[in-house]
Amino acid sequence: QVQIVESGGGLVQPGGSLRLSCAASGLTFSMYAINWYRQVPGKERELVAQISSAGGSRSYADSVKGRFIISRDNAKDTVYLQMNSLKPEDTGVYYCNARISNTRNYWGQGTQVTVSS
């Protein structure tokens, strides 16, 4: 059974930092590209960052470039999202997605990030 579990969310002041973790089990983690999405009520889910299966390729939404860093440790079956210089507009539920194909596409339950003073 595949499980994707996000952690590390919380309340942080503007300008602060958080590190999200995405731990996977029940799959061959090193085969999967991993994506971080975020969603705000009333808006579509937004792709924030991606990392390839071996970690050699990364990409970011324009809104987070230069502030967020995605990384992975395949020995620990975990992906991280380091979020720096956080802004109120970064608030949302952050979801981890592990994907190889349309049929091998798994989601976590999400972790809430709130950026507020």
C-alpha cells in the first residue's frame, strides 16, 4: 500500500522559513518524480516545485523561485521543500505528489502552511 505523508507545516511570520518533508512508503521511491503543490480555498491547485527521480532536474513556479528549494534523499525515501522569505501569499495547504504515469500517481493528505503576523 502506497503512503505519502507530508509534515512540517505550521504558522510562521512573514520573512520566516519552514521546511516541509514528504515521506513515501510502499513504492520504489527512486523511480518517481516528486511534485509539491499548494492550494488555497477557491483556487486551483498550483504546482510549486518539481524534482526528477534522481534529483538532477528541478523546477519552480515563478512565484517561489529564489525562495524555495526542493531536494530529495532517496536513501530515506523523502523529499524536502525548504521555504525561505515566506510571504502571506504562500499560505495554503501543501501537497506532495509522487508520479510516474497517470496510473502511478499518488498524493499525500496535505500540510497547512500559514504565513501571518
